[in-house]
Amino acid sequence: MLGLTTFERIIKYLKLLGKNFEVDKKNNQIIVHEKMNGKEYRVLLGVTKGWVWMALKCASLEEIPEEYRGEIMFSLLRINNDYAEVSFGINKDGNILLREEILESALTLDIFIEEYEALLVGIDVFNKLLKEITSPVPQKEGK
Amino acid sequence: MGISEEFSKGFEKVRFYLELMGKKIVDIDERNLVMLIEEVVNGDKIPIEIQIAKPGWVVIRSILMSGDEVQKLVGSTHILYRELLRLSFRFPEFNFAMDDSYNIYIVHYIFLGALSFDVFEEEYHAIPAAYQRFKNAVYPEIKRIMEEEQKIEFV
């Protein structure tokens, strides 16, 4: 794409996809506002050392009751194995994030959509997992 | 192009790329579209498995720790999981995953539509490099954290 930097190409793709976003020039990041199941999420995007990266915060470890944290982290590593498109990690502030990377030279609209959509699939997977682990199993009556 | 045809093409492409890179395939399962390469880095043999998987990914992975080793860390596995997830976020070359036998892998995925020599070469080379780094620096550091947090003695 003649004349456009990788960062500008991402902006172009987001416009084509009709996303609601803002550019944080100071931090060289783009913030996309997503709404899913009535909840708002912020997807961060940027370009660092030849990679286009995108990240979506799922939850803070601290928000999760301590007794469930081990099981949640174990499940996230299992999901990293079972879902090719989903990759969970934890940042230095203890936030659980979904992260995707695209080699700058491999960036096309099709690849961008694939990886971006993976974040949205991932948050859905995460929310279901969290509910499943932290919801008490209904007890049978009488015993 | 049907799915199986697309997968076969992807498989042949990967085989061709490995040839270009001078890599020797030590085992191949054409039915399940899996091939195994053995890298030797600083005397360590590193098995790298490459598979074309549904719904359209090239999966490159190498085992880092066996499930038996992980299960020995009774009481501190959550620290191991936390540190692996932290590293997964911090370094794009580290994407850790675990199977249902608790084996820990370093894994890279390439969307079949994005498969090109440059991308494959980059992702492939990241595996032995990350393996070495894990063994030499990361795991000793994780052990140190586990010892500190749990006061566990490692033999």
C-alpha cells in the first residue's frame, strides 16, 4: 500500500470495518471501543519492532477470588492449546489479557480481520470460563 | 478449493519451506498432516512438531516440560501457570500452552491464509530460541519465584 505506514494501514482497516476508535498519538496506540453483551471493552493496537500487536483486557487477577485463580490460570493455558486463534497472557499489573500479533510484513486486511475477531472470540470464551468456574454448582435437595 | 485440498497445499508448502531452510524431517504423518523436525541447539535436542490443523492453521510447537514434571510441583503449580502467562504476554515469541496431560508447550500459530516463507521462517526460528531461553533463564527464574513464595526445596 503505497505511502502508508503500518500504523496508518491499521487506521484504514479500522475505518473500513466501521469501528469506533481513537488514536493515542502520545503512546502510539489505537484504542477501539467494542461492546459485547452489554459490556464495554477497549482493544489496544500498536506496532512494535516489526510486529503489529493487539490486546484486550479480560479481567484483573485481583478481581477474581483467590481460591479460583489457580484453576483460571490453568484453564487459560489449556485454552491457549485448544484454540489456535486465542492467546491469553498476564501483564505486569496483573491483568489477564488477550493478545495477538501479526508480523508487519504479513499484514493484510484479511489477516487483520482474522486476528482482531480472535480477540472477540477470546473474550467470549473467557467470560464463559469465568462464569463456569466461579458459579457455585447447584446442590441437590434432600441430602 | 475444498478444506482438505487447502490443508494439503499448506502441508506441501511447509515441507518445501523446510527444504529451503535445510531442515531434515525426522518423522512425517501425511494422513494427519504432521511432521517432526529435530533441532540441536547447544547440544540439546529440541523436537519441533508442525501440524496443519482445523479450522486452517499451521501449528508449530515444542514440548518444554512434561506433565510428570509439572505435577511434581504440588502446591505451587499456580505460580508456574502465572509466570507462564506473564511471559506469554511480555514476549511475542513465547506463547505457552498446556494439554490435558499437563505437558507444557511453546506454540506458534500461523493462519493458513498468511502462510508465506518469511512468516514461517520467523515463527519457526522463534521456537528453538524460546526453548533455549526457557531452559536457561526463564525456568530457573520461575523456580526461584516458586521457592520464594512457597519455600519449596528443589532437588
